[in-house]
Amino acid sequence: MHIHLQNKRALVTGANSGIGEAIALELASEGADVAINSVVHPEDAHKVAREVRNRGGRALTLEADITDRSAVDAMFAQVEKEWGGLDILVNNAGIDGKRMVGWKADPDEWRKVLEVNLFGAFYCARAALNGMVPRKSGVILNIASVHEIIPWNGYSAYTTSKAGLGMLTKTLAMEAAPSGVRVLSLAPGAIQTAINESVWSDPKMLKDLLTKIPMDRMGTAKEIAQMAVVLVSEAAGYITGTTVFVDGGMTLYANFERGG
């Protein structure tokens, strides 16, 4: 099987680091042009853009806060102006927020997580679909989480946002399918990136984490990126409205491995 993304125009939100960066570079390796969105550290976005170009693709850097509808609309207008449209949107940008039990949560902090993870994804999907549906072509890939279905003590905002993203994916997929546009989600498990270094660099915390993963290791950003490339390609052309879990078996609930 060969994955070909030549002449495909992709936008990846939160692509200046971690999983988003890995997806952007993997898309470029398969021939896509990639727009790199970020809201902080523009120097990192420019570094990713240089690497996209080194791999043969065109690159744009787009600084925009995805929680701001006008900023999102301006970002998509720029892509339309520069490239004439978009074939692939990867809604990757997200935050987990501060750890706090639900009844002690700061409502403003709680809302902020939903604004980034759910509203931001909706604003971007909305803008993308307004171009894709009339053209009857395109793919939206939402980066979800195992916490779409697994509760996470202290992170009710995050789990709520990802569960909501799962249903948003299904509904948009149903609405867009007659136009030939696919909408689906990829849900990573525990992936080793700089953002969670405090966990995997601490032997005690890592040991506890691994008890939750049947494959007994964390995943890599490249493994997520490789699956993302498959899902936005024609190799997955009959897949829409579902979540693909890439989690080393975490959603198998490893605590039940030896019986209930």
C-alpha cells in the first residue's frame, strides 16, 4: 500500500510542537503542503515550516488563537488566498488544564479548556467545511484522546471536551458524508512528548502509568503521525464518523487483565 498526498493542502492546528509537529512533518513527507498554526512560540512554527520545505512541501505559518472566531476565519481566508483552498484539516491544538476535582474547579479555567479543545475544533471544522462541502472533497481529522471514554480524576473539563469532540465528529461526519467529505477522530493514549516529561522522566510515575498500558510502553508522536497520515489518505477513503484509538491497549482497561 502506498500513501500519496501529493498536491494535498493541509492545515494542522497547534503544529509548532509535540504531536502536531510530528503530524505536520509526516504529511509533508508524503507530499502534502502544510500550514502550521500556532498561538505561542512562533519561532517554533517557523522551524517546523523550514522542515516541511526541506521535505519538498510548501509551508505557511499561521499565528491564530483558535478560540477566537474572527481569528479562525482570517486564518482560513489566508489559506484560501495563498493556496486556493484546503484538502485536509487536522484539529490538533488542545490543553488539559489545571488538575482540580470538579466541585472545586474554577469555572473560568474549566471553560477555557472547552473553548480550546471543543469550541476551537468546531470553529476550525466549520470554516473548513464551508470550503470542502461545496467542492465535494476533503477530510477533517480531530485529535481526540482515550479520555473520550475513560474518566480522568481531576480533569473533568478535559474529559468533557474530548467526549464532546467525539460526538461532534460523528454529527459533522453524518452531515458532510453526502458531499464526499470525511470527518473522523484519532485518539492517542499515553504519548511521550515534552508536555508530559514530568511523568515519563520520573521512574515511579512512569511505572504507575505503564500498569495502565497493556503494551507496557508509551507511544511516540511519530506513531500517532503515521496513523494520521493513513486516516487522511485515500487508504482510509471509506472511514468516517468514528474514532480510531492508538493507545497501546489503554482502552482495554489493563486493571482487568487478570479478571474482575
